Amino acid sequence: MPPPRLLFARRLCSASASDTAAALTPSTISDAAELAAATALRAPSFESRLLSLVPGGVLSDPDFARLTLARLLPIPGPSLRFLRFVSSRLPDPAPDAASAGASPALPEVHEFLLRLPPHLAADAVDLLASHLGIHLSVGTINAASRAALRAARPDLVFRLFSAFSSSPDYPGDVTTVGCLARAYAAQGRPLEGLQLLRDAARRGAAPPGDAAADIVAAFAANGNWAKVSATLHLMITAGCTPDIVVYQRIVHALFAQRNCGEALRVFREIKQRGYDIDRVMYTTMIHGLCKMDCIGDAQQVWDEMVDKGLEPNEYTYCSLINYYCKAGDFEKARKLYDEMLEKGFKQTTLTCNIFIKGFCAHERVYEALEVFEEMSVKGIKHDVITYNTLIWGLCKAGMLPQAIRMYEWLPSSGLEPSALTLSPLIAAVCKEGQLEAAAKLIMSMRARGLEPSQWSNDNIIDVFCKIRRPDEGMSWLAGRVDDGLLVLDIMLKVGFELGRIACAILVDKLCTCSESYSPQLDDILASNR
């Protein structure tokens, strides 16, 4: 037999609308909420059942919604579905609802939001604030914002903050400011993020280190070193000494801009200032120096790291191994690789791809194929980079049949070809005079929505012209006016007559273009008189 409270709730739900309106007491609403929560937890599709069990007058009562939700939290699925279901049936909040005071937050809301993906957490915060008047604590908003940043969704940080703006705790604390500043940096708007940190500093709050690091990284990526300096100065004057992470982001940006000398200068300066250089900073330096072919400096930094008792990680080893493979010194590369394995690191797709690329670059393609086979034997997955590199290497070595076979194997691994898969194949089959095969590859590329590299365009147009299908070549360039005009100029100079379809494509494109191409239009029309 059902519990008395549920029997009472069912009697309420079977009453007429007028009786229900008169019977909306705290006790009856509580009973109805108990029934609704039990239904939501028991039935996968509970919405239609609630409509038949609970009268509209109860469904539109905010207290019923809050009590039901309190019984469902923090279970994410039913809680979010009920919240979405009931929100559309609640009356719009009064304009002065915020000033009248918000409902107290439910204790389980914090855990509920952290169990949701960031975009769903943002939806839930909006619904809780706008329809139930439940405004979350600063800690909950900050935790949800940090989750959104980890998911690379800075837009959700602004949504969360907007929903929080009617809370009595608005505008939050220094962590809230830090999350907003990081969101601005992630969106490429570091100036706005810096202004937030400056405003907080004027109120006596030191800039959070992670926010300052993101702002610095954003400015450094754009080469705006004046603002990098201004951000560091703000931190120091606010009593927040920049930590090693901030300088690591600066060094990383300097290497990205191929400014090896300045990266080394910053590295030496922070050592002189007494910073404790950690494994991450050493690895950043070694990786950057190897990419810049500064192997002497890289080896020196490596030795310094080892002397300090810091063990290189897999990424550190791979940086040096990659350099030696690129330089063709496979003896040193193999020695480092064996040392890495002896220290307990495993063979991975990344490490195998490094050797495959090195062997292919130095026309030792059979050794690259041996690594490929070894991966299969050891259960190491091939990725699209593995296939792309081998296809490029085989084409480079004049082994076109083997390259085509590798291309045909790729889908069996559950992988999709990329433009880098097809471009070397197109060039190779063109060189071999297999024009129809090249055309098929080109159309395959188009069918997949892939854009060829710039150098591939010449091969593509050349193929279509040689097989007497220039219209398809011009159609390929329909979205790239300047490329099309370059090809057109060459065609007209050698006396090639432009077909009617190609002519129509170019005239249509030039007439609708915002730029002026009158001389080119004249040439096209003149060639087709």
C-alpha cells in the first residue's frame, strides 16, 4: 500500500482546479513534490506522466518546483530534466524579484552543477536564477567557471556571470574576476582582461596568478611585449610576484616567434633572480631550442636539468630524438630512445611517428616501413599522421604503387584522409602521367570538403588542362578569385581558349566580387568572342 503522504498527494492531484487552488498549503505542496520526485526518479520519460498526475496550478508554483528539485539533487539527469520541464510552466519572475531577496540555495546544487558538462551547467544556472530565484554561491559560480575554462568554453564563463549578476553576492570575489579575465584572454581580448585585473588591484585585490599567466600568454602570442611588461608590472606593484608559470608562457611565445636569443635571455634572467626552475620550464626550453636547431644550447640545458636531479620526461626525450632524426643522426636518436625505454617509458604512436618521419625525410623508407610493421605487431595504434608521413615518404622515393596501397589501407584503420594525405599522391600521379587517376583523387578530395595546399593547386589545374577538362579546373578555383585569375593569365598567354563553362564561372565570380576586376573581365570576354 502506498504511504499516506503519497495517497494524499494523489487525492490532491485528482481534485478539480478550483479545489486545488484552495488546497495549496505548504503540506499539500510538499506531498505533491514527493510524488513528482518519485515519478521522475522511477520513469525514464516522466514529463508526460507528471502532466497527468500534477495539476497545472501546482506545476506553476515555485515552491513545488524547489521542493521537488531538492529531492532530486544532486542526481544530474533527472534534476536537469525536471528543471527544464518545470521552468517553462513557472510564471515570469516579477521585475522587483531580485530586490525582494533570492531564495536560499539548495545545499546539493554545487555538486549537481559540477557533475554536469560545462554547457549544461550554464543552462542550469540560467534556469535556477531566472525561474526559481535560486542564486548560487560565489564558490559554486567560480567552480562552474573553472570547469568551462578547462573545457575551452570561455563563452560559458560570461553566461554564468550574467546569470549570477542578480545575486546578492554579485560581483563575486577575486577568483571570479580571475575567471573572467582568463575568459577574455581565451577569446583574444587580453586588453579587457588586463583592465579587469587593474580594477581589482585598485580595490586592493592582487591579480590571480593563473589569470595573469593567461593574459601574459595572449599578449605574448601577439608580440605585444609592451603589454606583457605592463601586466608583469601590475602583478609586482600589487604584491603578487610573477611565478615560474608566467615566465614559461613568455618563453613559449618567444620560441613560437622564433626569437631564440630572447628566450634564452629570459631563461637566464629568471635563474639569476632565484626562481626555482622546474621540469616543465626545462622541457619548454629544450623543445624550443631543438626546433630552432640550437642543439648545443639544448644539450647544455638538458645537462643542467639532469645535474639538478630532475629526470627528463617522455616529452623532453622526444624533443631531442626528433632533432637527431631530422638531422639524420639516427645513432644518437636510437641511443636516446633506448635510454628512454630503460627508464620505464613506453613506445607510443608519437615516438614511432618521429622515427618514421626522420627515415622518410632521409629516403630510408624501408626502415620507416619496418617501424610501421613493428607498431602493428606491438599493438601501437597508427594515426593519420603515421599514414600521411609514410605516403609522403613513399611518393618522395618514387614508390607510387606502395603509396597508393597505404592510402587504401587508411580507412581500414577507422581513419579519414586529410589534405596532407592526398596532396603528395596527386603530385606523384601527375608526375607519372596518370592524369585520370589524379582527377579521381582530386574529386575525392573535393567530396570530402578538403582544401588542397597552395602548391597542389598548380597540379590540379595542370591535370584538368592536360586531360582537356579545363572547365573543371576553373570550377575548382571558383572560390579563390586571385588564384583563378593567375591561372587564366597563363592560359590566355599560351593561346588556350577558355571554355564557355569556365568563362561563365569567372564572369559570375568577378561581377559579384567587391573588388574591381574590369581589365580581367575584358580579357575573358574578348577571349570568347
